[in-house]
Amino acid sequence: MSGDRGKRAVDVVGAAVVLVAMLPVLALVATTVALTMGRPVLFRQPRVGRSGRVFTIVKFRTMLPGGGADADRLTRVGEFLRRTSLDELPTFWNVLRGHMSLVGPRPLLIQYVDRYTPRQARRHEVRPGITGPAQVAGRNLLAWEEKLDLDVRYVEHRSLGLDLRILARTVGVVLRRHGVSAPGEATAPEFVGSAAHR
């Protein structure tokens, strides 16, 4: 079995197991979001995947609709969902559909594509992941350049063994709720491009 086929098999089995095992939690979170924030329960947003293909990521909604800063629209329930990573549970459906992997660079916004250096753009050589090297190394406490450098190093040295190590470390990161938000941000500041590329 090739490396890519082995990785895809782990993705499918892992995502299916999580979705089935977490069905009661999914139902509870969906009900809570509907009661506290109204509908829609799910947040959908275009993101950039492998080879630059755009797909729609699915998460539980954590913010109220409308304009304004993300931090102002983030609800108390939404903050809890982000802190515990429960908002990410629907994203396992993206893994089942082949848009994403369990492990890989996090899928980022479409408008960031033109802001990458050629090296940073290599993050799109693989499927984006629910977790990845930057998530276990500090998450949103890292500067953008650090996160993107870790992404490219992952692309250059990826293996099934590395994926399993990242998955194991992710459990600890989620339980400690480490690095969920950058200081003063709901999640992370906007990526405006690396200084050398601007």
C-alpha cells in the first residue's frame, strides 16, 4: 500500500470512528448552538485545499451574524466550543469526503493564497488537516511565519509515522486547551503576507 493510500485509509477509518463515537456530543452541541445562537447551526466557509482546489469547510457556528470584530461576535457558548475544539467536530465530514486529512497544514482563507511566498505555497501540495504541525507546536500563539514554515517542513518530511505522532500530541494540546487564541484575537490575526514578500 502506498503512503498516500495508507494515509487515506487512516483518514477514512479515523474520521468515521470519531463521527460515530461522538454522535451524542454532535447532537448536544447542535441543539445548544440552535438554542443560543439560532440557525444556521453550522458555519460554512470556502477554504483552499490540495493543489489549490477550493472546498467548503464545515464547523459548528461560534459567532453571531453581522459585521464587527470577531471577538465582539463570539458568544460565550462559541468561546467554549473553540476552547474545547468541539466546534471542529463537523470537520471530520470534510475528511470523509476527501477534502481534508486528519493531519496536514490547516486550510486557510482564499484571500491568503496570493500572499504566500513560493515556498509557503508548498503547503498546498498535500490535503489540509484538522490538526497539523503548527497546532501541536503552539497553535495561534505562533507567528504566521513560524506556522507556515512548520507546514512546509511537514510537506517535505511527511510520513504515516509523523502523522501518528502529531495525532498523539494533539490529544494533549486539546485537553490543555493550549494556544486556542492569539493575544487580543478571537483566533488569530489576519495573515497579510511575510515581510520579505510584501
